[in-house]
Amino acid sequence: MRSTWTLSLTAALLMAGCGAEPPAEAPPAAEAVGTAEAPLDADLAPYFDAVTTPTNSYRVVGTLTPPSWSWGQIELLEGYQRFRSEYYNPRTLKLRSQDTYQSSDYPVATYFGSLNQQLVDGFNLYYGNSCATAAGSTCPTPGPTKPEARFVLLHKGRATAARTCNVNLTPTLLVHGAIQDANVWLFPNGNNGSGGTYGGAAQLTGLVQDLESKGRCVYAVTFGSFHGDNFNHAIHVANAVKRVKALHPGVARVDIVAWSKGVLAVDPWMENAATWGGFSATRFFERLAKEQASQVPAYDDSVRVYVPLSGPHKGIDLNFRHPIHTLTIASTASNAPVGRGPMPWTYFSAFQCVTFGYDVPWFKNPYAESVCAGSGGTWPDYFRRIYLSNITGLSSTGTPVSASTLQTLNTNQGLSASSFNFDDYNMSLFGAVNNSGKYVTAYAGQLQAAYDLRATYPIPDRSATAWDNIDPDENRYFPWMDTKLIYNPLNPFIAAGYMAASDHRVCRTTAFDPTGSPCFAYHAYNTNQNREAYDSLGYGKYRIMEGLGMAAAMEMGGKFITRLAEHGLDSRLPSLYVLYGTTGGSQPFETDGMTSTTSALRGDGVLFEASIAAMTQLTQGWTTAKKTADAKQEGMAYDHLSMGITPAVWNKISAHFVSRD
């Protein structure tokens, strides 16, 4: 749900030491051994990692000591619970330094490469594979760049690892969101090993150093997949809290700060997901979700303060609403930051790719190309379909249905077999059925987060030019399509093509309801195999993109947000402090919260207010007196990309911690 690479911060904080004698550290042993689980149903078993006797416990596999300018220590924790298997495509795997995107204009590897390598080295404590550092090598599956679901990294700040923080204060655990890892809490603008930041940003350090400078011990998790399953992540949060408490035997509770998708790792644990009801007994993905929920440990009254920062408690439908975001992802290299998001389409027409003619430099994507490489540049290729999934729907029991392989779909559209790689093309939020007949998706956690918010935030008619400088679709997506469709080198006075509907809402709602609201274009070059009809001039009619729709996304996510919204946090929680952003930033990703008469935004530029200002939802079941005493909600004039990395927000968090000391 966010990317950290283009953030520019305004102030640097000095890091001060905190004095306290370190007590003996608890041994890295398993905690709280539970009882073995009943066997899985045969059709669900392939979707979970193999474990002989799952128990409610964990172990510390080993520790890594990063360079002196980075974290103090990183531990690898292995959970013994039953985890749903994570699947990785090139857009979701952990990047080594050599994999991190870099160009002359975007020196990402310079400032993030070493930090990315530390994560791979951390997971490699288990795998011990030379691929973690070998130049030009490819790591196996599973492996240090594609770790199994049961692993999570636990990071310690430098003062925390040295035990010079005040170990008697309540320690803090930080939980990152999508397209993030724990490094965003330490160096939000990267670090080249000498203190240099990406883009010369003034903000050198993060919340870790800020809290440690105030005496607090600080830990953070890094999940194997930042788009990974939220039930898996909830188990890891529970295990990480146990580990932090073991390192602070005199402290009863831990404070948690979660950002963006990170709240979906904390909420299920603190809502006692194992007790959730309402799941269908016959639909495949709800049965899967029920089994997953049963694996989340019971909440054990071990959190003192929970601070959710602009999290999608009520879900997100951002990429369903805005075709420009999917187009940008599809046209971008897999290791470039902006290319690492979820896509709600199963195929799209090649002319939407950010290419024009034969590699014209001024129409190049500023990062790189991927499935769009060499595609959509000329009329004969405009309406070739690029398939990102082979799933056509769900069966009567809710299992994914496919009639062809993903490779066949693409080669039938003219792609050479040698140019196809399943993992490169399996980019859809919905996933695909692989050649072995198994359903796989790299975006399980994003499917779980999907929720239709149009009833609260309708899709507005933004076709008017007045919105060109505000709405990302009207500013970039539709002008791009219009330019390519109109272009006619044979007769510049006659348009070669046009959009079927002048009201752009038709295209913007297609991802929600691909059958009821299809997006079409007409073009004079009408010999493509995908032509569906003609207009009166003989122009061919072409469907621009296709998906499974929002209802399918919510079902394939196991109705996660529906179940989540039915429950409040455990009422034993001493303090809830909901912090959320109220501005969209200079270039908001989400603008539909604006009305036709005002540019006031009901959101933080990525998520809507209904999702992020969720105190009422989170305090279901609390008494009025407890809500008044122990729950607080506050909006701050920052956008989604700034809420976790801005000193003013940190000061609010610290002040609240102090009020509860």
C-alpha cells in the first residue's frame, strides 16, 4: 500500500544513549508449547506448509549482527503453528543488494541495497544457501529470497541490542505494511552506509532512533512477503510479542505501532480470530480462512498500547478504482518500487502499455518495462491481450476455474514461448492456476484486504478537464489512451480510434464489475482476433481489460474484512490510540473522497477515512466508560506515505506512551 523511495523528510533527530544494566537475556528457546492440531481437510492441505505436529510455539533460529551503522541485531524466528503457504513472484520476493533496482536517475540500490541484503541474510540463517550473496545467481524456492511462511525477522535497535535502553520501560514492537519491511522504521529514506539518504532527503533516521533516544527499547518485524497472508502475519506478531517479553522478563506488556497493512496483522490477533464465526461451511476460500483463523494464538493481554497508523481496518479498493495504478505496475520492472503492487485485472490490451512506436525514448517508463516490453507500440499490436491470470471464475464450491494455461493464453496472443515465464506473468491480484493445477497467488494478504467501498465513496464523474491536475486517471490514464487511440499516421485529420464512453466511470468501474460495466475502445485497425463488434464506420470494438470483479476478490480473500469488521479488539487492552492522516500529499493516489465541489479529501491519499479512522469499529464490545478512558482517535495533516516517518507523528506516539507509563 505504500512505497518509501520518493519520500523527502524535513528534519533529522539526534540519537542519544539510554542507560540501564542489561539483565541476562532469555535463551532462544521455544515458548508456550500447545497441543497438536487436527488433520486438515484433503482439499485444504496443499495450501499449508507441511508441519508434523503444529503447536502454539516458536524458536529463535539464529542471530545476525548487521554493520555498525544499521540495526543492532536481527533474529530469525520460526513459528511452529500451521501456516498457509506463501507464493512469490519476482515482484514480491526479498531483494538482495544485487537485485535492487538502480539506474542513473534512480540510484535505489545505492541507498537501499545493503539494507535489503541484510533481510536476505537474516532469512538465510535457516537456509544457509550461497545464493544469498553469489553474484548473478538465482535462489531456489523456498530460499532466502522466498522464505517459507513460518519465518519472520525480529530486528533490534542499536541501543536495544546493546541493552543501553531502559529495559524497565514498556518495549515497543513496530509492524510494517505492504511494500515495506522493518527498515522503513530505521532509515525511511535509505542509507548508503555513510549516512547518505535517497534523493538527499533531510530525514536521516526513523522512529526506532527516536524512541531509543527517549530511553525506550525498540523491536520491529520483517515478514517474508510484504503482500503476504494476514493470518500468517498475525501469528508472527503474537510470536514476536512473546519473544520481546522473554527479553524483558520484568515487563508485563509490549506497546505496538502498526502502519498501513500492518494493522491487519495485529487486529486479528487482538480480536481473537480463532473465535470468529460466520464462515461458509461449503465455499473453498472461507473454509480456508476459517482454518487459518484457528491458528492465530489467543490474545493473552500482553499489549499495553496499540497505535494503528492509517491502516485499512475497513479494507481498500484503491487499485480497483484507478486503472492508472495497474497500468503503471504492468509497465514497470519487477524490482522497481512502483512495480510491486497488486493488479485487479486478469488481462489488459497491450496498447495501454507505456510504449509508443519503436522504443521512442520520450515515452519510456521512467523505471523499466516488464510484461509490456516491446508491446502496444503499433496498431497491429494495440489489442493483443496480455494475460496476467488464467482464472475465469469460481466453481459452485468457490474453487478457481481455468480452461487453459497462462502460457497458452499468452502464446495464443502472439507471445513466443521462449518469452513466457509463469512467475513473470502471474501478476494479477487473483493469482493463477499453475501447470500442476494448483492455485497460487503472490497477493493473498491483498485479496484479504479487498473491500468494496463504493457505497461510502462513490466513483465520481471526473471526465471534465477541471480535474486533470488532481485525479490520477484524468491526468494520466485517459489522456494516454486517447492519445494512442486518436493517433493516425495515415491521415492525421481523422482519428484512428476512440473510447466507447465519454463518461470515464465506465472504465473505472470495470475492475469492480467486469461483466456489467465493460470498458471498450474502437479502432480502424480491426483485424485483431479479439474484436467483438463494429461501429457504423467499420471500426472494430475491443474490450480493454478484464478481471474477476470485487465480489470474487472478497470471496477469494475469505471475507476477511467482513469478519474483521464484526469484532472489536479484546477489551483488556489498556489503551488504543488511532492515528491517521488527513491530507493526500502532493500527488495523492486516492482522490475519490473529494466531491465535485471541493478538493477536501476524506482520507490520507491512499486509504479512505472510513478505513483509517476506525476507533468505533475497533472498540466494539467495550463499555462506554472504557471507550472514554482508554480509546483515543486523532487525525493529523499528513499523507499516508508520511504517517510513519514524520517527527510530529512520532512525538504524538511518544507523548501517549509517557501518559501510560
